[in-house]
Amino acid sequence: MIKTVCIVGGGASGLFCAVNLARMDRNIKVLLLEKSNKLLSKVKISGGGRCNVTHACFDIEAMAKRYPRGRHFVKKVFHQFFTTDTIQWFRERGVPLKTEADGRMFPVTDSSETIIDCLLEEAGRYGVEIKMHCDVKRIEKNAERFTLYTRETFFNCDSVVIACGGFPKTALFQWLKDLGHTIAEPVPSLFTFNSPQHAITQLMGLSVPDARVTIMGTKLHQQGPVLITHWGVSGPAVLRLSAWAARELAARQWTFTTLINWVPDLTEAVLRDLFQAYRSEKAAQKISGRNAFELPGRFWHFLLQQSGIQEEMRWADLPAKLQHQLIRNLTAFELPVKGKTTYKEEFVTAGGITLSEIEPHTMMSKKINNLFFTGEIIDVDGITGGYNFQNAWSTGFVAASCIAGNNG
């Protein structure tokens, strides 16, 4: 008798699981149910339409540290299917990947359509049956089989893979809670910080290449490029910090203060000595002239303005009080934050199926045999840079290997 496997969700992990399962065991009927009218929607828009497939990190321990939630879990998963396997998998199917300076990996075509076409061709080659507009509302386990109910119909199968992505509200997990699973409360991750009406927003579009951003009152901080936007601040440092601080900031209703060090390699003491030297060496020069920190000119003028330093003031005339304020604004600029903005296509939800209820070597539920979870539905999320897709590929592949009864 042919075994039927239903995969709920046509995103990265669902489709990757489907095509690998169908390839590994041609005697399994693979049925993929997608609630919308689009497959791989996040793949399509990821990386500005280029698809950030994975990250060029080839050490499992180092890679696992890029996941604010699920670090120890993904380590076990990555031992079975890792970045090297992802690169090889796509290469073998005619889709070579390239590495950019920051480690992000994209198809050499710079088009997400290449990844989509590859996966859909594999689905066609191995006979994956895809049904669109199938929103699963309830799952029942009857003896050894499952019944999946949508509004219009139902499907019977021997195994189920839940790969439907994350949900923003706990209530939306009810159909999975009804199966006896526990949900880690979902909160947003990978978002930008809003500072409405703050003067810094006048510098929208300006980027500071290296800054350290800290959540005031915590030890949570990240360093890297910071982009000033018309609503506040964004950029890699902010996005990574939003991931690590996701639960903390949700508890604060996204109202908090950041401290930004715009010159993270310099201490206050070094800056005091530097400015003291400027008083004698550049006594007649305007402070508003070229700064020694390689900060954008407009931004340097902004910091001077925020410190109460007039445009015409010379180094020789800089009062100690204003110098102290400038050092403070350089090393611990206080930016009040009120609210967040979803970061384009990178939006990720922290939370989902509690990891203690999933076996990482198989992705099978510890509560119900032949029920599997992959991708963002589980309580794993990575920072921006290809990490969430790697989790999708890895968990999808591991589930497929278990169902097929082999290691791929």
C-alpha cells in the first residue's frame, strides 16, 4: 500500500521537504497543501528579490550562535544537513551560489526565481502533488493515520509535516495546541526601531558604517552598520539586536531607550586626550570641519548641533562642558524608541512549537508519532543573513530523511 504524506505549507522548508522526500522514496505519495495562491513567497522577495539562500559559515558551533532561540537544537540538526550540504544540493541541480563580502550567499544569477524554478522543477520531476488554497484548520489522529480538515474538504495520510511558517498570535496556533503541543508565545523579531519626531530622522538615508547599539538598562548590544531612516534607525546592528532582544522588547511594548556608540573603537578617555590635543594643534580650525572619525559630514554636524556646539566655534574655544556633551553623544547617544517597523521581507516570528517536544534528529513530535515540524513553526529563529533559510532547508531535509527511512 502506498504511503501518503501531507506537508502543510508551501514555503522554503515545506517544499524542500516535499521534493527531497519524493526523491528519496518514489513509493511515497507526497501531497503539499498551501493555504494561499503562491508558493515560496518569502523566497521570492528575500534579499531584495535575490534570495539569501544561506550564510558562508562552515563551522556548526559558530553557525549555531547566530540563532537567538534554538541554538542547541539547530546544532543537532546541522550535523545532518548543513550549509555545505545546501550549497552542494543546489549546485548539483545547476544552481551555483556565490558569497558576498558579509558572508551572505545568493544564486550567481542574483535572482530568487532561480531558486524557485529549481525547487518547482524538482517537485515536477518527482511527482509532488500541490494543492493551493488549502488552509488546514484541524488535524485528527485516527489510530495510525491522520485526517486533515480544510473548510471545504479533508485529506487522509500516514504522516504529516507542519511547515506553515510562524504565526503572530498565540490564538492562531490553536489547531496545533489541540494536538497536545505547547507553544512558546510568538513575538516579532528582525524589526527596525522607530523614533518618531526625533531630529535624527532628518538624516534619513545616511549610514554610519560601524556603531554599537545597546538597549539601555540591559547588557543586550550589537555592533555593525546603522542606517538612519525617516522613522528611526535600521541596518544590520539594529536588526540583529531586535532578534536577540525580541522577548525583552515585546515585554516593554517596544518602548525603550537605546544608547548608540558611533565610535565603538574609542573610549571616553581616548576622546578626551584627542580633543585636548586638537585644542593646541588645531586651535584656529572650526570644530565643524572634517572630523577624524570618518563619520559622514552631515552626521558630524548633527552631533555638534545636538551637543550645543555652534557652527563657527573653533577648537581653542571649546568649553569643557560642551566637550563633555560631545563625547557623550559620540559614545552614548540616547535615542528614545517608541514602536517598531517590520523590516521589509525579513520579518520573522520568534516563538512556536516548544523545542523540548520535538526530536532534533528526526523533527518528529515527541508526543505524536509521524507528526513532524519544520521551519519557522518551531521555536527557532536566526538573525538576518541567510540563517532562517538554512534552518528551513535543514529541518525540511531531516524530516524527509526520517520519513523516507534513510539519511538522504
